[in-house]
Amino acid sequence: MKVSSPVGDFPFEPVRVTLGPGHVTLEGKVGAWPARVELEPRDAVSLLRAAGLLAVVPALAAVAVLAGLRLRSGRG
């Protein structure tokens, strides 16, 4: 993966994905720096809008998996 910014393009290396209360966190490295992305349920609308119809099936699958994990953990 690559992160583009006004100061250049940097590789993004994902290290860990964790489920928190109400969000999914993707941790990794952008070049030499640690980076973290937190996705909340409300972000799904923006992501779907940006990705278009190609994202509908994978997004629905991700929501189903996360909902299943939440129910299994007893938080549902």
C-alpha cells in the first residue's frame, strides 16, 4: 500500500487489525513512522460512496463478519 502526501509517497505496512468498542483499528507504519487508522460504523457510508458499487458486496460481508464477532464476544 502507498500513502501519498504533499511531502511525498510513502509505503504503508499494515501490522495489526484490532476490534474495539464501536471501531476497527488498523495499525501500521508509514515509512519510518507509526500510523493508525480508526474506522467507525459511520465511516462505511463515506467508504461506500468513494468506492462505488464495487465495494457493496465486500462491505456487506465485512459488516456481517464484524456483527458476528460482536455477537460471539457477548457485546451484541
